[in-house]
Amino acid sequence: MSTYTDKFKKGMKVGKDVHMDFELREMTTDDMLDAEMEVSAGKPLNFSAALASLQLVRVGTYEGPFTLKMVKALHPDDFNALRAGLNEVAKLGEESSPSKKTD
């Protein structure tokens, strides 16, 4: 499974620590369904935030669990970096996926 790492501009606060780097993994069908259970897929920003909370592997030395509330607390620049990371890890997953034969 592919992962993608990047850095926040402002950071995510976890407890007393502010972490600047993050790692995301590819999404699974389970992630999409769980995110949709938490928020409506008809609200793309909320759905993206819920999905990000499930795809986060780590932020700094913190390895989860991550919540929607933690993602909502991010500075808008950091939320945008996280959303860009979701797109990048999706591309990495597509590149590494085996080709599927169709009839």
C-alpha cells in the first residue's frame, strides 16, 4: 500500500506537542464507507476531512487514532496540504495498482 508524506505550515497540535509532518496511506473502500457514515458524501469538504482522519498514518511521532475533530482544528493552509496529499497518495496507488483486464 502506497503512502505519501508532506509537511504542514502551522502544524497539528496533539496534546502539548505541535507536529509538522504527516503521512497518509491509500484509501480503502472501508475508509470511504466509514467516512460517509460519519458525514454526508454530499458535503465534499466534510467528507474529505473525515476521509483524511482515516487515511492518516502518523503526524510527527503520533500514530493515531485520528479524529474528524483533529482535522477540523487544522489551519486552512494545513487542511489544504492534507487534501493535496490525499490526491497525491491516490495517484501513487493508481500507478502501483495492477492492470485489470475487462471482457
